[in-house]
Amino acid sequence: MDTIDNLSFTLVTKLTQSVIKNTASILLLLLVFSCQGQTSGNYKRVNLNNSWGFVDENEKVIIPLGIYDFLNPIDEQNMILAKMNGKDGYIDIHQNILIPFEFEDLGVFSDNGLAPAKKNGKSGAINRKGKVIVPFIYDKVNYFYKSGLAIASKDDKFGFVDGKGKEIIPVIYENVDQTMNDKIVLVSKNKKWAFFSNNGEQLTDFKFDQIKQAYIKQNGRDKDTYFKGGLAIAIIGNQVQYLDQNLKEVIPLGKYDFTKSLNKNGFGIVGKNNKFGIINNQGREVVPLEYDTILHPTRYTNILELFILKKNETLKILDENTKVIKENILACTWDKIDSDDYYSNVLLVKDYQNKFGIIDEIGKTIIPFEFEKLLPFDAQETTIAKKNNKYGIINYKNIALIPFENDEIHSNKFSKIYIVKQNDKFKLYNKKGIKIIDFVFEDLQPCFYDQDNKFIVRFKGKYGITDITGKEIIPNEFDEISNWVEYGPEAHFVTKNKKIGMYSRDGIQLIPPIYDEIKYVNNNIIIVSQNKKYGVISISNKNIIPLKYDKIYLDRYKITYENKEPEIYVLKNGIYSQLDKNNKQIRSNISEKEIKEKFEYYFEK
């Protein structure tokens, strides 16, 4: 059974700064991937073989396939970005052309009503009537963000234009940058950055090597910002400082040697000399620098804004406002629970009495600390738990759906079933705790390729394969049956009376269990031995090279990964020869030295 005794947290300590240089074509590409199948009003986009159209709620064709190479969803003003015959334009749902198909590239409209466009190899921006607002004189013009500005570039120089087409910051700089959520922008000169206002006023000197970006969630979307929690992290050389939204220094340069962006409530992790604490957005240390580690619980790309503090091997959990939730714990990890209509972010915790429980983001205990083991829910409604040395299944309300009376329970987050063992009986339950079937076997393991439907079982010391209905797939008569085999066939190796054979996953005997050894290369080359003689057969037991050689050598890597014809070398009566795949001799009397050099890793005389 898996536990979380030795779980660790992932700490993302570096937020790289990337200059926003996305072209209108990249914006269009993103929309292609993010909007497929999206319904706009009573209409739905459809596509087939790189052709796009629209149907209504009754699946009646409104815009047929075969005309447009791409159609974007209908926007808030009932306009559809379309691509036809290599040109971009805008139409409505009735295929009236709103903006002519005369652009090589065309983006979606920003909040200011402008869309980046490209025509005759040059970029600019147009309004919803197709009028040119930003002239087509630039190499690239990007999307307009909250600043009201768009990045423009020409001859490898960068600047900003506004919604009237005016260059607010001249296109003369080596680099520029902006975020989706800030009105001020960044400009780079001589590899140093300065802040500028969105009316073009320079607000700081060109002195920063980097301004870190962070992400905040607004209206269900992640948006980047320099000022998460109210402060920006500015880097000069190897030292950091915090700036407020007026670009006033709140925490001086070099006070801390470790910093992390603040959370949404204005609290952030800082460190000095390998000791860590937490500051607020006024620069005050609300948690002193006395902890060995302070982390945010992280799972994949999901980061909770709680804090986990470690000191002398003991953990403490604080909420997003630095209020203590739970102290004196040994381990915890981020988890997610399917709670009816929504997912809950929670912490799976092991306390000082080695008991497991779960607390939510506000510190409420939702699964009491009474379990000897508790596996993560992994975005499911139920999970495996252990109490009084017996296993059961609980749901997110701590209701025992499978009683705590079982010796073992196995599953994983990709499976749809629980395998429950009690004495020599196995029961299969679905993930809602409803029993599917009872089995009487000594052992039961899911087949890796169909773990919810097929199982390797042992009964009276013999192995076979049974499906979830109890139907026998491979008879219970073998001493061994393989499950997953690296570089193996899509079939099972079976052993009976110390002889090896193969069965298909559907229970068809491919190779009878008559061989002492089977080495699978591919379906057409399987080296077998019998009574110390070697040969080659196919997966259908067709004889390729007869069983008469003392040894067979071949380079599996070249066959499998370089797709080369097999070079087969055989040893018989002390003489090495080379055969082709049809058992025709190519060479004879090959020296042992050559064979040894060619097969040095597994040469055996």
C-alpha cells in the first residue's frame, strides 16, 4: 500500500521573465487549440479535415464545411474570425463579410476594439469596421493589454503603440515587455530595464536586470502581473528588492537573499542565510526568519497559497493570511477531492501520533485524524483508508462505503475499480463503493493493459486470466503468467512444468509451452531453446530457423530501433556462421574474435 510518509513539496523558486513577442498568428493558433467544440450562443463550431463550419442547436448546418480553413467562435459582437484561401477576414453567422479577406494574418479584437493584422508583409492594427488604426509599417504588432498599448517592432527594435496608432514609446529599444494586468510597462536599453507609464513617461532609471512576473486568477483565467499581492520583485545583479505599485522601495536591495512573489493577500516567503520567514506587502516580517523551509503546497502546476513551515523536522500549516491552521505535524501533501459539483483543494496530513486526516484551505478538519493510512483522493470521490489494522473505502464526507474489515485494498487513480481482499476472497468495487463481483482466488492482479476488466488470478497454486464477469480467458493451469514485460510482446508468457509458451491477450495459444527459454525480439523473430538447442520462430509458432544450433546471436537494437534487417549469427559444433532471416547461410567459418567484438555485451561461448 502507498503512503505519504516520505512526501516532499515542489518549490518553484524561479520565475523566468519572457518578453512578449507573440504575433497575431500565435494568438490565432492558441484560439484554435482552446476553442474546439465551443458553443457560441445557439451555434456550435464543427471541423473535419481542416475545414470548419457552424451548426445550430438542432445540428442543422448554418455554415457548411468546405468553405473556410478556420473559423473562430462568435465573439461578443457577433463577429467570426475566418480563414479562407490563405487569407484572413471576419464574417457573421450568415456569412456576410464584415472585414474583407485581404490579410495574411489577423487576430482577435482587444478590449479597445482593435485587432493586430498583417498585410503585404507588414503589421498594424484595424478596428471592427476594418479601418486601419495602426499603420502597416511594422514587422510585428501584438495584442493590446490593460495598459492600452501593444508591442510594436521594426528592424529588431521595439516600442509601444496606443489605440490611436500613436507611438507612445518610440520603436527604438532593444526590448520591451508588459503584462496582462498592469498599466505600466517595461523598456530595455543596454540590457537594463526601466519602468514606463502607459503615456510614455519614464518612471525609473534603466537599472534592473529583471522584474519577476507572477500569475493571479481573475474571472477564472490566469493573468500575469508584476505586482501580485501589491509588490513587485526587482533584481539588480544578484540582489533583490521589493517595489510597491508607485515603484517606491518597500524592502531595500539585498535585505533578503531569497524572495518569492507574494500571494494574492499580500504575504510572501523570504529568506536570509538559509533561514526563512514571511513578510506582508508593507515589508513587515509577520513570520520571523527562523524556519528551515517555508513552501507553498504544490501538485503539478497547481499551487495552493497556504504555507508549510518546517523547523526541526516538524511542520506547521498556515492559511493564506498566515493564521495557524495546524501545528506539530510530520507530513502533508496537496490533494484534490471531487465533492459533488466541484473540486476541493485540501491538505492530506499526518500528525504527530502517526494518524492521517484531511483539512481544507481554511483550516477545517473534514476527514478526522483517526486513520493509520490514508491515500490521496487524487480528484476522486473516494479513497483507501486503514483503521484498526483493517482497510476500507471512505468518501469525502468520511462515510465508510466499504467497511474496515479487509486485509488489502488496491487501486490507482487511473483505474475505475477497487480490488478488495479478505482472506482468500476478492471483491471488486467501483469507485463509488458499489460491489461488482466476488471472486474466490488466492491472488488477483489486474492486467496492465486492461486493469479494469482482466485479471491474472491464482487458484490452487495455478495461474490463469479471468475477466470482470468471471469468464476464463486463459485457463488456470500455469505455474507462471507474465504481466507487463519491458520490450515484450502484446501477449502473455506462460510457464507449465518448467516449459515456456505464449498466449494472446484474448486467450489464444500462440506458442505451446514446450520451450526451455523464449527471447522475444519482435513478432517475426523469437529465439527459443529446447534441450540446449536454439532456433527462431514467429509469434504464430512458425519455424524460421530450426532448433539445431548451440547458440544464436543477433543485435536486437538494430532490428528494433534502426529498423534494419536482422544479422543472425549461429554457433554449431564450434563453427560460427551468419544466416539471413530465411535461414539461408551467408557466411561461414567466422572467427570467434569477430563474434565476440560484435556481441561483446552478451557474448557467451
